Amino acid sequence: MLAPLLVFSILAAPGAKPAPAKNTVCPVLGGKVTPGKSPKVAVRGQDYYLCCPGCDTKLLQDPDKYLGKDGTPKNAKK
């Protein structure tokens, strides 16, 4: 399920490579992520690591719920 969504998110911005993921917790559920091993998805030109494959759908369906206007996950430590 994750692979088709990744393809869709990449095709949404042809020719543009998403910025590397920098988040340390999942923007959807807040679970710990492991850079390089956790699933990731591109949203608005930025990659985000996720704690589980089901979070990709939620983030893609409603990015404003989980991300600030600048792309920072709303659950990120301040």
C-alpha cells in the first residue's frame, strides 16, 4: 500500500525531488521513527518518516491536520 502512495506523491510534483526527511517522530501518531528504515512519504515537496505504513494515507489525505504551514509536524518538540 505504501509504494503506490509514494509513487503518487512523487508524480504530484514532476521533476522535483522532495527535501530529505528530518522528523524524529511520526507526524500522524507520534511514534518513534528510524531514519533510513521507517517508511516515508512525500508531502508538499518534503519527505516525512512514518511509524507505520497506515500513517501514509492519513497524512496524504489531510496534511493540514498534521503539518504546520511551514511543513513542521504539529507534534514536533518546540
